[in-house]
Amino acid sequence: MILQKYSMGIGDRFAHQGRAQLEAIIKAKQCGVDVAPVWNKSHREHTIIGTKPASVRTEADRAVRDGCWDGAYHVDADHINLSNVDMFIESSDFFTLDVADSIGKATGPDDLNGFVKRCSDLTGTIDIDGIDRKLEITRDDIRRIGSKFLLAVKEAGRIYRHIESRKGVDNFITEVSVDESEQAQSPVELLLILAAVAQEGIPAQTIAPKFTGRFNKGVDYVGDVGQFAREFNEDIGVIRFAVDRFGLPDNLKLSVHSGSDKFSIYAPIRRALKEFDAGMHLKTAGTTWLEELIGLAMAGDDGLQIAKDIYARAMKQCDELCKPYATVIDIDRDRLPSPGEVADWDGQTFAAALRHDQSCECYNLHFRQMLHLSYKIAAKMGRRFTGALKDHSDTIATCVTGNLFERHIKPVFVD
Ligand SMILES: [Zn+2]
């Protein structure tokens, strides 16, 4: 199973917007750009909402059938590990092996020595197409980087072989993700991670490194855009080199786990994809559920009331909701409007505070982050929430499709 050049990981927490999301992909196709939609939902999201992995497959298949989509599409078991992969085996055909937890853990001396030996031909100066400076690699670098990442890649190998034993070779797409680690990986680190991936026999089609800067949930990138652009370009060069040198799959490409909505890095990404004729997997739009809230707010009446109630309850459980996401949010509680204040808002005001339009002075990124974490509360509302999604499905669908196409697909893949 081969992942096409451009693909997009899209989240849909409540599984009501698959068709509206697909509509954005169809619009891209009408502009002459093929993007494979990949519906993803992590074990963490399933746990918080109380859903099962099979529900994502059901939604994807239904969206594709209803939208008469004959292009590729996939279902991603996002950020899985050996302890939870089994429940995703049947319904997924894309597996994101998350081994960030094993980064920095010691590997056995024999394994490490073997790795250093097998990589010895990489020592010295390496000239990589697309990278202005030359990469210098010493034996010590290989040992140091090996001791940091080798155990993690070996863990990825174990997960990969487990999935392969259940699904069969070539019946699924493999991504290796090290994005949820503390430090960004340098090009040399990425190169050696890929060497280890090849040595483990993992036919990775995407690799998700951690980039420089902050990728907070649902809001724009915070960091040095120029530095990001350099890293992104260099990583593309490293991947090409690794494909040739280590025999990894030809279509191996970067996967950007964006945490959604990193608009300010879209332009440099677009430039790099064009310049190097490179592919990319972009995980974004986990914020689809915020488009649901925007749609509900704009629908007014009961829809607006639900949106306000979710915010009011979220403010009461602020600590609990923030905890699982502590490393990927920056909420200044002093900048959050009080529930009393929000209670007086009309639908347009609520939508304008939440909508990710940084040119609008009503936009409040603290409010947006807080609501983004509050899907657990919507899940607890049960039918009151999902019933409203159905009642206001047209308004919501317009928001979902418009957001995905105009703010994400167009700047990254089309313009
Ligand atoms: Zn990730």
C-alpha cells in the first residue's frame, strides 16, 4: 500500500464531519491537486471521548461513499504503541508508531556498538542536495545519537513487526513519529534515525520529526519561521539522501504533526514542496470540532447556548482539561473572558472570538485553546451536543469545509 505524494491527516472528534471534510479534498481535486485524506484519531482522543477505533473507519467509509470519492483515503491509528495497537489493527491501514517515550533511554552496548559500526561509512563530510552547508559526522556523533534514539527505533521495529504479523506485508502504511519529544532533531539526527529505521527493516513512508518552535494545539506556530524553513528544507534533503543510501521506500516523506493551524509556516512549506518537488503528510485540522462550535454559535438559539454551556463548564474544570495537554498549550488565564461575559455574547461575537482569523481584533487565542481542550465536555453532553450537530449540519458543514480548504489545503498544496 503506497501513500500518495500529498496527504493530509484530518481529525474529527465526534465523527459527524467526514463528508464536509471530504468536500474540501474534492475542491482541491477540482483545482487539479490530489490530496489523500487520512482520518486520524489517537488513542488519547478515543479514551477521552469514549469511542472505539472502528468508528473512524465507519465514518471514513461513509464519507467516501456519500461523496462518491474514488481517490485514495486512509484511516490512521495515530500515536500508537505496543500497549494499544491491537484495538486499531482491523480498522486502520495507516499506523503512526510513536516511540518518543523511548528517546533517551539506554540501549544495550552490543546494539549500540553494532549501530556505530554499521553507520561508520557515514563519518566525515556529507554533501546533501538542498543543504548549503556540509554535514559533518564523527564516530562520536553516531554513538551519541545512537544512544539517544536507537532504543526508540528498535521499539518502532517491534511495533511494526507486530502489525505486519497481523495485517501482512504491504497492507498498510507505516509512519514513525518522534515529534512528541522535548528537543527538535537536527538534520544529522534525522539522518541517523533513518539509518536505524532502515536497519530495523521498517518500510516507513512518513517520518515525523520534531521541529523547532512551539506547536501548540489549535493555534498558530510560535517560533522562528526562518529557522523552521531551514530545518524543513534540510530534512527534505536528508530524506532524499536516506532513501538512496539506505534503501528506504522511494516515497518516504516528512509528516508534519502540526497540532493544527500552523498558518505562518505554510508559506515556507509550500515553497519547499515546490522547490524540491517533495511530498508531505500534513496532520492538521483537529480543530474541526471548533468549527462545529463556531457553526453552533452562528446558528444561534440552542446552538449558541450549547457553545456557551461548554465554555462555562470548561472554566470550572480548567485544570483537569489542561493537564493532558500541558506541554502543548499556552493559556493565559487572565486573558480568558469570564463565563458571565460570554453569556451576554451573540453568536457572531462568540464565533469571532473563536474563529482562527488573526486579522480580526475579536480573535482570542486563549479562548480558542481553552475551548479546543474542552471536547470532553461536549462528549459528556451526549445527545444534546450530537443532536445539535445534526440540526445545524448545513451551517457547520460550510464552516468545516471552508476552514479546511481555504485556510489549510489552499496555502499548502494549491496556491
Ligand atoms: Zn504527533
